[in-house]
Amino acid sequence: MVGCFARIVPIKGITTLIKAAKIVCDTTSADFVVVGEVQDEEYYKECQILVEKLGLKDRFKFIGYANSVEWYKKVDVFTLSSNSEGVPYALLEAMSCGLPCVCTDVGGISEILADGLGFVVPPGQPDSLAQKIRLLLGNKELRMEMGQRATKAANEKYTIGEMVEHFRNLYKGLMK
């Protein structure tokens, strides 16, 4: 199962994910879920129509707002298809849960997933997104290895204590 944890709004690029899901599902047995609240009804309807049009009704589900921790446990690959981001908490949560990640190269994602912690693809390119998702779905060893490295990095770099220390040092440097 491939999971995207995001609000249903255009900036999250859900239509790109749906198109990527079609490419993946044409050659691989996979299910896709989007866990997150609908904040743009018109865009949500557009997404539902695309799912129907591409014949993904049984393979692509919108869960809505739900307990993310429970859903991270059900997912094999985490993805974000965003057109814009800052530092997505969902990515850090997925990493801490040991999930391999495929995300678009926006905001701070490429920095977070550097050093083989996940795959980064250009935004708005479903073919690239699908290729990396398929790679992970077809290689359990790679999924496990990438997930373990991601968990280690999340625990070393992105805990509250580490973030506080980072900002403390940043402010000290600016005051000099």
C-alpha cells in the first residue's frame, strides 16, 4: 500500500499522484490511500472524477481525516506529490515510522531526504513519481533498508530537542 498524508487541496498535487497511481497499477498490484481532510471540495470532486476516469475506483481511496499513526502502520511506501512545501511534518512522521519515501522536490524535502533516505522526483511528473514508487514496491529489501535509515535520521536530526538546539545556535549566531 502506498500512502499520502496530506490535506486535499491543489497545492498537494493529488491529481499528479492519481496519474502516477494509474501507471503503477497498470503493472503492479498496489493500493493507494490519501489520509487527510478535504479542504477544497471542488478539487476533491476533480480528484474523484479522475480516479473514476482512470479506472482506479477499487485501488485509490480517500480516507479523510484519520488517526495518522494507525495509517502509517498500514502503509508500505509514503509519498508526497506536492507542488509546494516547507518542511512537511507528514514526511518526518513517516520517516520516524520507518517508511521509505518518494516525494517531490519542493521546499526542504530534498534536504531531508538527502543521503539515500528517500527518493526525490520533480513536481508535476507522474511518470517519475510512479517509477520510484514501483521500484520500492518491487524491492522489499530496499524498502526496509531505506525505512531503517529514515528512522535513524528522524531520531537523530528531527526530535524536538534537536530542533530547539538548532534554533538556539542559529539565534546565537545571528546575535554576534
